[in-house]
Amino acid sequence: MCSPDHPIITEHPNNVFTVNINFQLLGRLCLAGPMFLSFVQAEEAVTRLPELVVEETKLNEALTTPSVEKAQKRLQQIPGGVSIVPEKTIRSGVTSNLQEALSLAPGVWTRSRFGSDEVRLSIRGSGISQDFNTRGVRLLRDGLPVSEADGNVRPQLIEPLNASYIEVYRGASALEYGSALLGGAINLVSPNARTRESYPLRFEFGADEYLRGQVAHGRVLNNGFDVYGSLTGIEQNGFRASSEQETVRFYSNVGKRWSDVAETRFHLDLQDNNIELPGSLTKQQLETDPTQANAGSLLRNSQRDINMVRLGVQHSVLLHHGTADFGVSYQHLDTRIPLSFAFLEADQNDVSVSSRITQNRMWGNTLHNLVFGGLAVWGDNEGDRFRYAFADVKGSQSRDDDDRAWGLELFAQDRFALNKNTDLIFGAQLIHASRKTSETPISLSGLEGNGVNRSEYYTGVNPRIGFTHQLNNKLQFFGNVSRSFEPPTVTEFSALLDDGSFEILDAQKATTFELGVRGTLANLTIDLAAYYSRIQDEILSQEDPSLPSGSNETVFSNANSTKHNGLELGVQGELAPRLKLNMAYTYNNFKFDDDDLFGSNELPGIPQHFLRAEVMLETPSGFYFGPTLDYSSDWYVDFANSFKANAYTLLGAKLAYAINNDVRLFVQAVNLTDKEYASNTAIAAFADESSSLFNPGLERSIFFGLELNMPK
């Protein structure tokens, strides 16, 4: 960060300014991304230059994947809510799914739907009513989209153990990656052989026959190549009936260092996911026997089976005054999803091409840090819907679907110093997207009926203005005003009306105001952000009221006007010598704004308050132990605000013992009081005691783990 305590400009008696720069450190500055860099003439008078952090590029560093230290410095310059989840936090206990990995990231709401990798994910109310998959948050791996071309995200495909750290960009903070979504973006940064100090051999086991393992290894070769690979496997019966999971994931990357300033990295991700879906229960069923499955899901043996092949290529170049990053990705999904209302099969292909360039230039007397680039995406989904012959046996085909989506995004951002303590940031994104779907009904005799074709184009311009102000050498104040623009996904954009006709949904648009502060107080690191969003045409979903409750079929609509506001707080540090606190608290206030049907009701699906806290004692002998606390307030499960899920408080504990730097044992207990509660819920327009909307949370369980760090 720019700091008056670290000046780089010296005034001489003749009133000429000179700049002191350590040129031995020049290479690492370029790799640091958006940090300020310029070549300044010795005779030129300047108003103020941001602090230059210039470092040497080392051969044991990867240009394509910056270190966590460099990422932290870069994120400190963003005028909005950002956070990093380091690998140590991800691996501190059981890593059963993405919920565990992101539980201590403020503002991020993650809940496993059924105790497996089937996870709900939302930031600032993004996709608030969507009870499967995710929208409104861009998911990235090393800056390349994992999100599908239409913005749909499948969190169940994320392997947290294949991340060296995770970057969370809340709201407009994600503009540096071209994202102008309400929720922002999450970027998983991959390990590689150049940056790894050791390679993990990890084994977890515990309640409900839970097993999870990882083996990883890599090598840096003499010809400029480096190779890394990881194999993970998951198997569990689940605490509910019909909630088994069997998953195998292989991830690998190969890097080629062409020179000190150029590197290419190839990524390969192969997955076979088989996840049973026990379905939602009524509130009475949850309180009576939370381990049971929904009758319809049990009858059809509902599950989500997904095979994935994903290829990615990155190329990074250090420029004289910045960096250039280019990427291409291809993802193929083969899905088989029997649900209570139909048997679904699909083949999906998504392609992305992206660029991101950082340049540092003097304009007049001011140094400007420029970030600009683009993203082009294309996706095609060919799906088939089948009837059931009986029970869970697939019958004849009932519909043939062909969905297409493409989009083009261009973005640019400028950062410059207003004075010695304050930087201003201006940016904007332009998006143009297309959605198209074709549905052809097929009769019992196999004859094709009259198909229905629908398509729409969406165009938006999304500006952002922000600032960072260094209050002192420990605290920074920041703020921004931004606009977000979200076209509906292919599944959402065509809404079925009561008369059987279809209506094309509008894009969701929002204006967001954000203020915050971050830094250190005493021995604690503080990250606090408050925001207010006015949203037009928010895309909402609910269970199809024409089908039995718990069917999992949803309908979509645009709300007229809604409001989202909240507060996000992260606290880390020492409460006393060796006693460490790690806490994330989030307050949500999401409401309709004078809706014709629902007035000013709360938007259902996410609690107003949720908290995760850990207090851990580290002893000199290598022990690490302490309690964990999870709290959630109650929340409505319907737009009419007539029915609620109960609040809950969960107590847990962690115990770890580091035998040495390479061997660590750990134990984690969850829900020690065996509380019966709903971890998350589906959404209805009007709910009552008969509504199957509640997904039980994990019962009292204990898990064990062993991790060996194998040296290079």
C-alpha cells in the first residue's frame, strides 16, 4: 500500500526530485500485478508517486501463479471487500467440501445441501433463492473461468485441496477480472512444482464411513519445464438415507519457463462425481427423523452424476512497465441426473478466451496503473429429458433440448494517486451476451412435436469509481460505487407463465455503495465492509407450484425492485500469547421494495446473521486445539414470509498435533450437542407445514486426519 512512512521521492536543494529505486528488484515488481511502476525522469517534477515495491523474479517462482504474499499486497489496493483463504486454513481440519474451505471468509455463505459436495454458495445475496448450483458469482481457477458460459456455477466440481490459496472478491472488487456481478468472484490459485516446498499425502476418515484422500507430487526439470499432479478420492455413506458420494478427481499442471519474463502453463482436470440427492423434508420430518430421505427422491434414486474434462492454458509475460496474461479454457461435462419429476441427461461444452494486461504510465505529472482486458465465452448444452418407466428406471424420451450461450466482456480500470494518502480508481465493464434455447417435445410413440425456440440478447455498461485512503500506517479506509449487470442463465431466461406461454426475463441490474476499513488493531487484523444495493429485475426462483413439494423443478421470474444491504467482518490474530482467534461474521438484510404481491417482505433463503469463529491455543510442543462456533439466525423459506427455518448454534472442536514439520495429525468434532437443524432450505412462494423445503444439517460427528508433507 502507499504509505507516507515509506517515501520514495527526495527533494534536493535545487528543487529537483529524484527517485531511489532498487533495480536489482525490478523483475518481481512486474509480477506483483497492479502495483504501481513507472520510469521517472530525474528532471521531472511530480505531485506524488505511489510507493514502488520492486523485487527480483526468481526461477523458483511461477509467473502464472503469484505467491500468496504477492496476492495479499495486490488485494490491499482494491477499494472493496476482498480476502484470501490461505492453504493453512483450508487444511487446518477436515476439508469435506467447499463449505469448510470458505467458512472463515466474511460475506461468503456456503452450505452443503445434503452433507456432500453438493454445496449452495452466495455472496451478498447472489442467487439468493437458487437452491442448486450458483449464479451471480464468477468462479475462476488461476484467473480462467470455471463458471459456464451463461454464468451457471457448479460448486460440487471444486476440489479445495487443489488450491494453494483462494481469493475472494466481493461485489465490484472483481472488476479486475472483468466480473460485474452482484456477488463478485472466487479465484482458486493452483499449486505447482515451482512454488511448492513439499507435497501432501493426506488421509481423512470419520462418521458415516467418510473417507477422503489426496496424494500429490511434482518436479522442476532442467529444461525449463515443471510438472505437478494431484489425485483425490472421496467416499461416504452420508448421514441421511440415499446420500452416498463417490468421487475421483485428478488435477495436473505443466509449466514451461521460456525465459525470465515469459511462462506458459497447461492445466488438466479430470473428474468422476457420483452424488446421491436425498431431497428436502418438511419441518416436521426434519424434527422427527432428519436422517430420512424425501419419498420422491428415494423412489427415483435421485443423484447428480457428472464426468468432467477441463483443459486450460495460461501464458504470462513480464512487460517493461507491467504484465500481460492470456488464457484459453475448454470444459466438457457429461451429466446424468435422475430427479423426482424427470430423468435428465446432457452433454455440455464451454470455451473461454481471456486477456488481462497491466500497464503503468506517466500521464502529465501523475503515475497511472492501468488494468484492461477481455473475456469471450461460448457454451452449448444438448440435453434430453426422459420419462420413468417405473420406480427409478429410465423410460422413453419426453423432450429434446438444445441450449446455447455466448458472451463478450471488455473491461478497463485506472488507478492513480490523488495525494500522498489517497488513491482513486475508475473502471468500467461492457458486456454483450446471448441466450438461446430450443425445446422439442417427444410423444410416447417417439414422434417429435412442434418445437419452441426462444432467444434474447443482453447488453450492459457497468462503471465503477472507488478510493483507498491510508488513515495511518496500520489502517486503510476504502469505498466504491458500482453497477452490476447479470443476464439470466439459459435455464432461467425463459419464464413459464400461468397461461402456458413464455416470457423472456430481463437482466438483473444493481447499483451498489460500499464503505469499509481494513488493517491492524493491537494484534488483530480487521476486515470490515458495509454495502447497500438497489436491484432492478432481480432474478428469483421457487419450486414449481404446479408440482408436488420437493420435486426440485423450479420456475423463474424478475422481481420489480429489491434491496440488499449488509455488513461483513473478518477478524484474525492473537487474543493472548499463543491464543489465536479466526472469525467471520456476516449481516444480511435483503428485502422486496414495495412489491405488488409481497410488499416489503424479506427475501427468503439466507439468514440475516451468520457467524463462524475459532479460538485455538498453540503450544510449544506442537499441539493446536480449541473450540469452534457456528451460529445462524432464523430465516424465511417463502416469499410470503409465512414459514421459517429455526435459528441454530453449533459447538465443535479441533485438535491437531504436529509431530514435526512434515507430519501432522488432527481431529475435528462437529455439532457436539447433536442439534437437529436445517442447514439450508429450498424456496417457495407460499409455504406451510406440508412444504418439503428443509435440508437437515450434519448430526454429531467426529473426523480424523493424517497429513504427511513429502519434501521435494
